[in-house]
Amino acid sequence: MSTPVIIILILAAAALFGLGGFFFGQEHRKRTAEAAIGSANQEATRIINQALTTAEQKKKEAVLEAKDEIHKQRTETERDLRERRSEVQRQERRIIQKEESLDKKISSLEKKEEALNRKTKETEAAAAEVESLKKSQFEMLEKISGLTEAQARDYLLAQLDEKLEHEKAAHIMNYREQYKADADELARSIVTTAIQRCAAERTTEATVSVISLPNDEMKGRIIGREGRNIRAIETVTGVDLIIDDTPETITVSCFDPVRREVARLTVERLIQDGRIHPARIEETFEKAKREVASVIKQTGERAVLDAGVTGIHPELVKLLGRLRYRTSFGQNVLDHSLEVCYIAGLLASEIGADVKQAKRAGLLHDIGKALDHEYEGSHVQLGVEAAKKYRESEAIVHAIAAHHGDIEAKTTAAYLVQAADAISAARPGARRENIENYIKRLEKLEEIANSFDGVDQSFAIQAGREIRILVKPEKVNDDQMAIIAHEVAQKVEDEMEYPGQIKIHVVRESRVLDYAK
């Protein structure tokens, strides 16, 4: 046989063996799988049987436990029911007892109501009897007194008015004494402390300046040929030169103190230089003007430094310096402003107020007097405008506006400036008073006192510090005296301006005359 045939036969044999092995393997695996399945079914049957047995046991145990729990709950429920039934029975017994108690109370109230109705009827009968008796008594009283009911009522009201008037006067006196005992002592202590800590000298300033001359020959040189020099001086400086028979003295007169000071310096410089002619007068005047402006600035700065006030606008500082050359009733305005500043600050420290604000307001309160010769309006209005212009606070502006009572003071600083201003102005010798104004003030004081009904005469004494009022004894009783004194004081405060305080002294005098014959 040839080799290819052998190979084919071999391959065919291998194929047959392969197929046979495949089928044999498949059969073997099938038998093995069936055997495994049979074993698994047996195991599953065993597990299921075992599970059913266990479940049956668990079921029996659960049933037993459930029966035990039901029995336990039934027992507890029965016990709760017994307790609730017992509680209900107790509540029923309590309600029955309350009902019985309420029945007894209702019965008692009914008896009391019957007694009350009976008493009400008796009271109404008694009231009717009283009204009848009252009416008969009124009729009897009218016959006895000779007065009708209306007249008797008017008489009783008059008596009541008199009694109330007496009580009113007594209250006024009591309150006044109590107020004076407390307030006066405290105020006196505070004001005295402030004044003692701020003692100031007093000098009277005038509207003229006196210049001493080395000799009387200098008067002729000042006058000049045909009055040329004196006219030039008066024209340039705006003052009046008074040259009279007083030896070695000439007088510079001008209402504006700054202008008068510039003229005084100008004349003194001319006298020292000895060259007096119109051109030299103008040159010397300009130098004196610059010198006074420098002095004004330095004076204002020194015043601010002395007062301990900071942050004031430079223009206000200059205005303060100008106050050195202003006077009010003979009192230097800058000295007065500094004194008000110190006193206001001391008062503020005594009562626990803002010391810096009080001092600032006191220093600037009369700043308008530095402008009142050049502008229209009162010094208060000008001071308010200047303070607003140079950005002072509302509190300072209000204190300036209210320091003379033109508007009502609403801040502590305003009240303190008012008080300090009055203290500074009221010091003995602080100001001189025009005799005409003084007389008018006394007349006004007596006029106010005489305007009250029942006043017989009044006399202003103690330089207007006291008003003595004589009342008519037949019209004014002792109780009404206190009321008249209080009302006069109120009217004086409302209608007059005065430094310090005025004592109101009311006198009632009764005199009886008889003759032995």
C-alpha cells in the first residue's frame, strides 16, 4: 500500500477514535451529572424537612408566647378597669357631695336674698323718711336763717374759697421756704465758689483818651498854621482832637475805641518824632493802624490761650481782640467775656456739665459787640451770624442767641452763660449805669407793684434791689400777701431786665386810734 493511503487510514482511524471518545465522555458526564443531581435533590429534601420541623417548633413557641402575652395584657386590662371603675365611683360620690353642698348654699342664698330684699325695702322707706326730714329741716333752716337754698350754697362756696385761698397761700409759703432752703444754699455755694476762683479787677473805661504833651508849645505845632495839622489829623483818623486850657494835655474823643486808639498812637508818634505835617501824619497813621491790627490779633490769641479754648476760627480770634477796645456800661467787653468764660466753666464743673462747651460759649457770647458799630442789628444777632459764618456748633450759636433771653434757653450751656453773664455784670463796680436808665428802672419797678389790686403804695429802695409794697389791710388779708408777692415777682421777671435779684417785700399794717376823754 502506498504511503498516502496509510496516512488516510491513520487519519480515519484517529477520527473514529476521537468520535468514540467524545461520545463516551458525553455519556460519562451525563451519568456523573445525574448522580450529582440526585444527591442534591436528596440534600434539598432533607433541608426542607428539617426547616419545616424547625418552623413547626417555632410556631408552637410563638403561639405559646402570644397566649402568655394575651393573658398578661388581659390581666392588666382587668386591673386598670377595676381601678378606673373605683375612681369613677369616688368621683360620683364627690359630685353627689358637691351637689348636696350647692343645694345647701342655694338655699342659704335664697334666704339671704329674701332678707336683703326686706332690708332694701326698709332702707328705701328710711331714705324716703330722711328725705322728708331733710326737706322739712331745709325749710326750717331757711325760716331760721332767712336765706334761700341758693343763698346758703353761695355762702358756703364763699367760705370754701376763703379756706382754699388760705391753703393756697400756705402752700406757696411752704414751697417757697423749702425751695429757698435747698436751692439757695446750693446755688449760693456754687456761685460763691465760681466767683472766688475767678476774682477780677474793675476799671472804668471812657470814650476819650488823654495824651500828655512835653510842653504847651506842642499844642501850637499840633494845630499847625491856620489849623492845617489838626484838620489833617481829624480827617485821617476820624476822631476829634480837643485842645483846651488844660496844661500839657490834649484829648482824643471818638465813640469807636479802635479808631481812638489808632489816633492816640498816631499823635504820640508824631509828638515823639517832632515832624508834624499832613504827609507825615498820613504815614504815621498807616503805621499806627498796622500796629493796632497786630495788637488786636495778639490780644485775641492771648485771650483764647488764657481761656483754654481751642479750634476757634482766626477771624473770630481777631474779633475777640477787637473786644479789648469795646466797653459796655464802662466794663471792658473782652475782660467781661473772659470772666463769663471762666465763671461758666466753673459752674459747669460744679454741676457736672460740659466744661469745654460752657467756656467756649461764654468766651464768644458777646462777639457781636465787635461788629455792632459797623453793621446793623443787635450784638446778639451779629454774634449769631458771625458764629454761623465761622462754623461754630449749634450749641454755641444757641447759647449766643439766648444769653440775653431773646429766645428761650434750651441747653445747659445756654443757661450757664446766662447765669455767668448776670454774675459778671452784677458785681459791685463792674458797670456804671446811666442815671436816666436807673431812674426809669426804679419807676418801672414801682409801676408794676402799683398795678396790683389792693396795693396802697410802693417804694423802690436799695438802688432798685428791693421793692417795698404797702397793701390796704381792709382789702388784703395775711394769706393774700404771699400771693401778691409771688405774682409781683413773676411780673418783674417777665417785664424787666436787671442784674442780680430784686427782693419783693409786702407790708400789711393795721392801726387803731382812740382817745381817752
